[in-house]
Amino acid sequence: MGQDLWRDSVAARQVFDLADQVLGYKLSEICFEGPEDRLRDTEYAQPAIFTTSLASLAAAVEAGRVTARPAFMAGHSLGEYSALVAAGAMSLEEGLTLLNERAKRMAEAGRLVPGTLAAVLGLDEEAVRGVCADADVDICNVNLPTQIVIGGERPKVEKAMVLAKERGASRALELNVSAAFHSRLMQPARPYLAKAAEAALIQAPVVPVVANATVTIIDSAAAVRDELVEQIASPVRWHESVTLMATSDVTSFVEFGPGKVLTGIVKRLTPGAAIANIGSMADIKD
């Protein structure tokens, strides 16, 4: 992913080159060439998606496709780091360093107690909460009011999937992930993130950022640090984040980075809004 950005945009190439320098390995080669199983490993996937997302933004700005400051920024899970860098809360180098620590510590937590995630469709949050309580798992993402991701140890998640179907879910399917992200199994990563965030050079965002964990506006350096620690083992409350922006008179949304999952979710949440996705040079030209 991102090879056309690197090839055709000087600004995007600078983002990839800086990532290679900061991380001390050729992240760009992993992005462009794989192998696929390495790109699925959270230790490499998180920096890869972060870097490609910011390279997409840099290329779009360079091409004159982004000319105004947005009203808000937000990012889903690791995308919150991209949003905070884009919003001026930290430098690209600082964001990469913090995200690299996050990725390593989440991978370690996943190895300590292996877990998985499953998507539950067709049940509201209250019903899913009941399923989670009975199966001893956690809500990890609330993407839509009835599209909720749960996580925990695999046998418990499997039990929760059965319970969800019994209680009326239209679907319950395990996701292809390496750990139970945003569940209690990520708690061991929190102290490391707290220490890294405390040492990082962070400032108040220039553009308001909507927090994943609390659905509040991040408007100070302290709030940035708190959110980076809190979100690692807390649910990503995405549909509420989008709704907050939509009810604040936002009528246009642009997703930067690989994939179009968030674009699809926002389209369902904000009928009539102008929505675009920029993850390649072709998207920028279009």
C-alpha cells in the first residue's frame, strides 16, 4: 500500500522516508512489498497504516486538493494518532515513536494472553453488553448502533458469538486479527504508553480532535496524553464520534488512508453528507 503515493508525490515520499529513519527499518518496503503476513502483524501494521494515511494527506495537500482547515479531526483506534499529528498535537516523528511503542506493547499483551475479536450485527449496545457480561468478554468498537465489535480470550468470544445469535443477532463472525484490541487484555500495555506519552513532546491540537474513548473534544496536551493511554484498552466509540461532528454542522467528511471502511460507516450515519476517501494518487486525481 502507498507505493503510488511514494512514486508520484514528493510530500508523500518525505513521509515514508522519515518513517524509515525514525523506526530504524524499511517500513516503506513492507508497505509496498509485504509479505502479507508481516503487514497483518500489529507491530508493523499500525505504523504502516499510520504512515500511509499521513502520506495520503500530504499528497492531497501538495496537489492542492486540501486547502482549508477542517472543523474537526478524528481517527479510529490507531487512526487517532494520525489525526493528532495532522491536528498539530505532535510531530510526525513523535507520533511514529509513540505509535511504534503502542504497537509493540499491544503485540506483547496479545502474546501474553491470546485473544480475538468478533463483529456482532443486528443487536443494540445494551443487548451486546448483556452478551459480553454472560460470556466474560468486552465491547471493543461501537462502529454503528447495531454493528459492534467484541473481544477477549478466544473460547469466551466463541461463546459470546453463540449467545449473540441466540439473542437475535443477524450475524456474529470472528475477525482476522492478531489480538483482542481495545479489550481488557490490552491493560498490560497501559503503563508503557503512559510513560511514553509523559515523555513525548505534545501540545494542544490546533484543530479539535474527537476522542475515541470519551467522545469529547481533545483540546489540551494533558487531554492528548490521557486519551492515548485510555483508548488502548477502552472501546472505540466511533458512531458517537461521527454523530458529535455531524450535529456540530459538519456536512463533509474525508477519510485519509488505506481502505474505505470508515467511509462506509460515515455514509450510513450521515445521509446526505459529502463523503470522500483519499488513499491513493488515483483518489487525489478524481
